[in-house]
Amino acid sequence: MRGYITQFRWITVAVCKGSFYDQRLNFELSGINMLRILFFVFAMLLGQTSAFAASMFSSEVVLDDSDAATEQAAKEKAFVDVLVRASGQSTVGENPVIQKALPTVGQYITQLGYGELDGQRSLVLGFDDAKIRTLLTQAQATYWGEPRPDVLFWVIEDTPTQRNVVWEQSGSPLIGELKAEGERRGLPVLMPVGDFDDVVAVSVPDLWGGFADPIAKASARYNPTGIVVVKVNDRGLTWQMFPNAAAINNDTPVEGRISGAPAQAFPQMIDAIADYYAQRLAVNLGVVNGDALSLEISDLNDAEDFFVVERSLKALNSVAALRLDSIVDDKATFKLSLLASEDIFHNEMMADRRLQRLEEQAPDIETPAVIDAPINATEGSVDASAGTIATGTVTTGPMTTEATPTAADPSVIAPTLEAVPTEPSPHVIRYKWVG
């Protein structure tokens, strides 16, 4: 019996040790898995940033011939394409400084290879982003960084027999043409997928008529910055853009009309839309606004909110310098210097939907009470040599008071009251964190 008990104890201890090792092994494996997950997320984020930078500063152009002159012309074309994409200006290639830099395009190239584009031999080039920014600064051009606005395109194809919405899954060649032009300008192009939710949410008459409410409701699931409705046929197209999808009923739409087949009309439309956003979001790298502004961000719940806000502010292209001034309760105050105008700063801030601008508060100014009553002084005079005030009568409204002679000490000098200049109240920009 005692032997059975001893064996039972050994088995119990073994089971306990086994369970302990299993728990330790599970803990170690879970730790390894967590590290793998964190590494994967970090790689994804880094990959997105790298992908954006790679697409921003790379280009592929067709090589019509293999001689040196043709290859130099292809390099210059790719160079201008990258400058247009990075600056947000469709005419930046006409800048005199850019024109002078074209013959020496080789110093800006970091990668060179050959490929195939539309069945033709092509030249694939990558450019140095730092040198590109330096050149844009020298040219007094603008730089349009990230994040860039996501624009949702509702395309209605008008045929002789019917009007159809061009869905993402339809396989229409118009989708590829439109996205290629968006990539050329660095403008993210979104297309509705055309599933049941899309078909039920909006109709062709809603889109054709430009009715804001159903368009806004159908577009909300894609969370775009702007919305464009395009009516296209073989002879040309008309487009209507709502730049701010979040306030579609308050914004005046931007409209355009272009003649020609879609292959010729889409580039002009994308240029106009990209130029519109770039004028409001791009910053001039050669101009610095040295005046520091105060920025208050309220409704910060914890330290994580604060660090997210700080990183977002430092990433803005319009911000030259940022310094934390104070933190009181749920409010952080920053001092910042801008590379561009305050309007461009606000446009960049409002692109982040986690931040909501607050109305500026007018400073409270106390107005002193004014006594509206006539004051008449008669027979009163000041005898400076005797240092006394002569007897007289001072009349204030209906009341009459006899002035009593008062002796004055000639050794005492009456203080002189100087006007104290009032300092203007500091300009404070206020936002609320709603993330």
C-alpha cells in the first residue's frame, strides 16, 4: 500500500513538473509569436512608407530607340515626371532652374534598369529624393509630400443605348486608364467595387444629377477625402468634384469639361484635380515663416494620445519646427514654426480626421464705465509760484461744490502718468483630438 502511495506521489510531482514546463514553453512560444507579429506590423508600416517613396521618386518610360540621344531624352522625361509628381505642379518642367538641370539628370539617378511597358522596351529609373527636394528648393517650387488625399471616382459611361456605372470589378479599360493617370500625378484613385451595398446606396440618376446626399452616403464606406463624379463618352467628359467629402453639402463643387476620347481627356482631368489639392497642401521649400505660433490640442485622454498627436504634427510638410510648451490636464500647448502659410497648415491638419478645428475665441476686453455728464470749471486757476490752488467753483451737472484752498508742498513733485502700451493677445490655434 505504501508503495502505491509513493508511486502516486512521484506521478503527481511529474505531472506538476510537466504542466510547469508546458506553461513555460507556451509562454516562450507566445512571446516569440508576439515578437513575430510586432516585426510583421513594423515591416508592413515600413513597406507602405517605402512603397510610397519608391513610387514618388521612380518612373518608367518607353525607349523608342537604343542610341544615346534617345536614352538621354527618356531620362529627362522621367526626371520631369518625378518632379511633377513631387512638386504637385503640372508645369514645373517649364521652370528655368529645372530646365538648366535637365542636361545633368544623371547626377539625380540612383537606380537604372530596363523593362517592358505595353509591349515596348522601357527604361526604369529611380531618383534621389534628397537631391530632388534640394532642386525644388532652388527652383522656388513646391513640395507635396504625404499623406495625399484619397479621391473616390464615380464614373458613368454614357453610351447610345444606356448609362452604366463603371465598377472596380467590371474590368472596364477606363479603370486602368484612370488609375494610371492618378499614379502619374501621385494621386490615390479609389473606385467603387460595385457590390450589393453600392448598387442599393446610389443610382445612376443620383450620380448623373449630382445629388450630394445619396452620393455622400454611398461614398462614406470608402472614407475618401474627395469625391469626383465623371460623365464620359467617346466625344469627351464632364466632371464634378466635391473636394471635402466630410462637408459635401457645405462646399462648392469644382467642375470641368474636356473634349476628346478618354485617353486624351483623363490626363487633363487628373492634372486639374491634382493641381487643386497641391495648391492647398503643397509647401514651398524655399520659404520659411519664422514667427512661432501657439497651437493648443485639447481632449487628450492619455500619454498615447499625446505622442500620436506629436508625431502627426512633426510629419506635416508645413511644419518647420515643433516644441512642447506646456501640458495642463487634457490640453497640450505647442510652439511651432511653419514652412508655409497658416491656411496650408490648416488644410494639412484637417486632412487628419482625428483632429477637429475649434473656432477662435475673441479676447475679453473690459470697457471702463463712462460718466456722461458735463463738467464746467470756473474761476479756478493754478498758482504755480505759490504752490496753491486758488479758490474757485467747480460745477458738475446740477451739483455745485466750493473748492477749498489746499496747501501744497513745493518740494514734492507730482508723479507723471505715462500711457502703458497694451500688448496684443497672442494668436492661438485651437484643435480638439477626436481620435
